[in-house]
Amino acid sequence: MNTYQTQKKKTNTEKLRAILSELPTFCGYFFRSVETRTSILTRCGYALDLKGFFTFLVSDVDLFAGRDILSLTLADIEKVKALDIELYLDKMTLYTNNDVERENSESAKARKLSAIRSFFKYYYKQEMISQNVASLVDIPKIHEKAIIRLDANEVADLLDIAEDGDGLSKTQKRFHKATKIRDVAILTLFLGTGIRISELIGLDIEDIDYENSMFLITRKGGNQERLSFGDEVKRALLEYMEQRTKVAPYPGHEHALFLSLQRKRISARAVENLVVKYASTASPLKKITPHKLRSTYGTMLYHESNDIYLVADVLGHKDINTTRKHYAALSEEKRRTAAKMIKLREDDPH
């Protein structure tokens, strides 16, 4: 595991411990039970979601009103009703926190319910509670949204803008000369391999094998994989490395492949901002993010290979249905073709 991944795991472990210190003691049993089959990020998500649910119980449910979260016991969990969970999910649709209005999508609410369900299922299975009321709550229906991605001409425009800076504001152009080679390399790597933003910012110089056109990435769950890249990606990375070798990184960031102007490992926020900066000029009507560039790659790969299993493997999807849902949808061209395939009546010769 590279230096970035090691530090990231340490930071997330400390974050999880901090959240757990704000939860009832009995929660420790649950988190120890899921440790071997979940990532540290997943456990942090579970902890935050359970903290939100417990906060709701002591603030909105009469039976627990005025209680401190830390005072809750498994005997109290026994008294939670399915309706309490449903009301919690309903509140999470739109609520105010510290005078800031917040909302959760259907998928976000489904994730919160998943954490609560896993929590109740564990204690019920261990016979520490007598009923699993969370299993009675229906998972929120998630409506499919249109997948936003770049068309082929927009991909070319995006890379051209990153190279020449056309369309950028005066302020943006002041920094463009210093960052354009790096930015082109980042965009080319996204579009040419489909990696996630976390995988990109975690890359170390030593992870790139230029001789074999391969690189090592760390997936979401912590597993490492070697992926191949094409000639365009190789050229962009090599050009960036000429510049990168002339920079003296900030102490502790010597191994990082992509550096910020502060000579530190580039952050996810900085990468998101640079993608938005160029994409808003190349395709102003689409809200393009790093994940949308990943979707663009997946779509291009599927159209070229027509192999959904290849797409799933390269993108690191554990569930083939995730890939099929996003990338096997019919294109507009195919739909137009389909419309002409069926004839209801023979053409009238007259």
C-alpha cells in the first residue's frame, strides 16, 4: 500500500473512532462484527448514519425525548418502532441543520436505511433484541436518472480547451500556463481509463509502469489492481512527468504523482474544480464531474467492445448489474434504427 493509502486509512480509522465515541457503548459489538467484510469508509458511513438516527430518536421521538445518545441501551432499541424509522427517513428528505437547509436523495435515504437494517439485523441475530423492526421498513424506491456523459466531439473539445485555454476567464488563464500539462494528463487519464477520482489522487509516481503501459491503483475497498493505458494516456503522462521531475514537492508529498500549485498531493476538491472549469466551457449545458468522465469512458468502451463483462472488470464493478444499468442502455442512434425496423403494413404502391 502506498504512502497516500496508508495515511488515508489512518485518518479514516481516527475518524471512525471519534464517531464511535459519540455512540452508545453497545454499538461496538456491531462494528467489530462487520470489520472483516467492510472497508473503513463503509464503517465511517454506517457510524454517521447511525449517529443521525440516534439523534433523531432523542430529539423527535417522545419516548426518548431529552435523553443523551450515549445513555441509550439495547433495551431502548427494543422499543423503537418501524414507524420511527419511517419518520426518520421522511425527515431526512428535507431538514435544517445549523440553519442550513439540507436534503437527501432517494439513494442517500436507501443507504441510511441499509445501515439501520444491518444494525438491527445483527442484534436480532445475536438474540440481543427480540424483534427486527427495521426489516419491516420498505427500501425507498429509487427512480432512474438519465446518465450524463460527454459525446465524442465534446471529449475532443474538453481536451483542446485544457491544452490551449480558449474560453477560460482572464483569472483562469493566469494559472493555465502553469497547470495545463498536469490538467491535460488528469483529464486524459480519466477519459482513457475510467478510474475513480479517489484512485487518481492516490497515485504515486512509482505506480506507473511506462514500459508496459500499466499502472497500479487502489480500489474503493482497498484491493489493488493493475490496469493498462493506451498511447494517448502514455504521451500525456510522460509530458507531465517532464514537468513533475523539476518540481520540489512539499515534505511528505514526494511520492505523489499529481501535485497542486502548493506542491502537495492534489486534493479531490481541486480535481473536481478543474474538471468543472474545462467542462463548463466545452459542454455548458451538461453538469460534468469526474464521475461523469468515468461514465463517458464506460460508454465508449461498451460501444467499441459490446462486452459488458469487460466494462465491469475495467471499471472495478463488483456487481455486473451496476454496469449493465449504466452502460448497456440503447443509444439514441440505436433507438432511431429500432423505430425503422418494424413495418406494420406493406408500402402502398399507389
